[in-house]
Amino acid sequence: MLYVKNGRVLTMAGKIFENGQVLIEKEKIQAVGERVPCPERDVTVLDAQGGWILPGLIEAHCHIGITEEKKGFEGDDCNEVNQPVIPYLRALDAVNPMDSAFHNALSAGITTVMVGPGSSNVVGGQFLVMKTHGRVIDRMAVKEPAAMKVAFGENPKSNYSGQSKVPSTRMSMAALLRDELTRAQNYRSRKQAAQDAGETFALDYQLECWIPVLSGDIPLKAHVHRADDILTAIRIANEFDLRLTLDHCTEGHLIAGEIKESGFPAIVGPTLSSRNKIEVQNMDFKTPGILRDAGVLVAITTDHPVTRIQYLPICAGFAAKEGLGIDGALEAITCNPAKILGVEEQVGSIEPGKDGDLAIFDGNPMEVFTRALYTIVNGQVAYRYDVRPEKRG
């Protein structure tokens, strides 16, 4: 068992305990409050030293372990750049848990990440949600597949226009995606008809991966910066009655009302980076606050390694300063991404029955001088700064 005491517990579920305790047993949170008794035996006690106790932070869109730091070409497995529609690729097969960036994530209190292919292709493959502590990705995975990556705008254009093949325009990107979704719908219909008739059906590996998207189990994860690309993604998702997340959403503040009307959430960022492309010229930390005020569910991303993953809480701090507010910014890196990624039953808040993931800071994590004292994943201390726990029993 693990018992955390003497901290300001922000549960991110509507309650704050100014001098609270959290008890974790068998990888799950058992109790949280201001009068949680400490077991007498077989317990490790962590003293938060008056700091902040939060649920483990969540990075909602990144390429950690699939674009490895320090590895160059040998460690870059983020984009397959030979054909524009490749939905059957799985990030699960490419993420390397030995990437040094996982330690950086833990040192910033980040316990859960969504990882997947980049944006060179119209359809890039399948994302997964995983924990940041461990060496075997199959055991670290929380949800797989968790989303299907699609991309609009400059990246697919720049990748394929030089290869003298589609897509070289935004029109062809949309057309390729519609064609692929239509093929997937027809495949699903043939499969269902065969099952209803009791006939055998030969599975098509390249189309079977669309079934959880078409059934609404997982969303399209759309790389969109410009306002027109955001609206194209919304248009196509509505045409095919699909779930959608708007990733990056750089010009979302220009069409906040339309995004609210769509009902789709936004994962905003990376904003702590240069405006190195035409489509990010309107990038600003004010975007999350404007979207939140319009009624959009908002998370913040570093898009690691575009901005390094350990600066996720700092990015949230800048967004807080530019209109999102402290509470909204904390939600954008805890409970909101948990909802957007479809894992809110496991992570994102400190509540009994959820995974034993905590981040203990010596102050507000969105301030640059704040340190993570402990990062706890599934009830295990995965990172500690320079403090040592008490032992009892």
C-alpha cells in the first residue's frame, strides 16, 4: 500500500482537500480526503511536504517513443512517407519505452500519454493511450487502438507534391479520405451481411482497422491548424457520422462558435514553439481560453518533440495567463484529456477505484520553479526528486 499525506489534494473531480491524504492499494486509489487513516503495517508513507497533490498529468497528443530523442533517423518511426493512406499501421509496434523522453515526462508528473503517427499522410495509422512508466509497451498500454490519425493542410501537401502524386492540394486530401471511408463502410456492410447469412468472410487487414472508427468506439484524430482545415475535418466527420478530435486547432479561436456547434473537442498546441509554417501564423496561447469560454472541451498538448514533453504544465501555465485561468489550465492537462481520450474511467482525477496515478509537486506545477517531488504510476513510485519515503511495518 501507498499512503500520501500532508498535501493540498486537487482531485479534479470537484473537491479540494487543503490538508489531504490519498491511499492506494493494489494499483488503485482506495480513499482520498482529510481524515483517511494510515494503515499500521505494510505501507509506504510519502510526505507531500505541504505541496500540491494532483492526478497524474496527461499529454493528449505526442510522438514520444516513436520519434525518439538523441536517435536521429534510426529512432524516427513517426511517418511512413511512401503512400498517403495507411490506416492499418499501429503505433503499438513502433513506440520504444526506452526513449529518454519517458523519464522527462515522469519528472514533470506526466503519467499518461496518447502516442501515434505523425501528419505526413492523409491517414497515418492508429494511436494508443499508454502509461509513461515501464519497459514493455503491451503492459503500459491503457487503450489500443485509441484513435485513427488523419491530417489536413501543409504536411501532406508538402510530402506528396514533390513526389508527383496525390495529394498535392487540400481538395485531394479530402477526396482521398472520403474514398477510404466509403471503402471502409462498404467493407463493413459486406462483413455484416456475411455474418447475418452465416457465411464465412475473409477479413481484410487494411480495412478491418476502420471498424472501431465507424462504430464510434474511437475517433478520427485530425491534424488541423488552419480554420478551413478544421471545418473540412468537421464536415467529413459529420458526413460519415464519426467521432472527431481537433488536434492542434491553431486557428480555433477564429471559429470558436462553429467548433462549439460541432460538439467536437480540441487538443490545442504546440504553442511553445516557432511559427515555422504558414498555417500556424495565428498561433497564440489565448486559443484554449477562447475555446473554453465558447463551451468547447479543451486539452493542451506539447506535440512532443515539437515542444519537449516536460514543458506540458508550463504550456498550461501560459494558457492560464492568456485567459484559460488556473482551474481551466489544470483541467486541460488532467480530467479534460482523460475525457477526450476515452479513458476517464481510469485516469484524470483522484477518485476511489481509479488508477493509482499521482503527481506530487512542491507548488503549482504551472510555475517554472515548481518541482515534481514524486510521480506515482499504478501505485508505484516511478520518479522522486530527492526525498525518501517512510517505511512502516
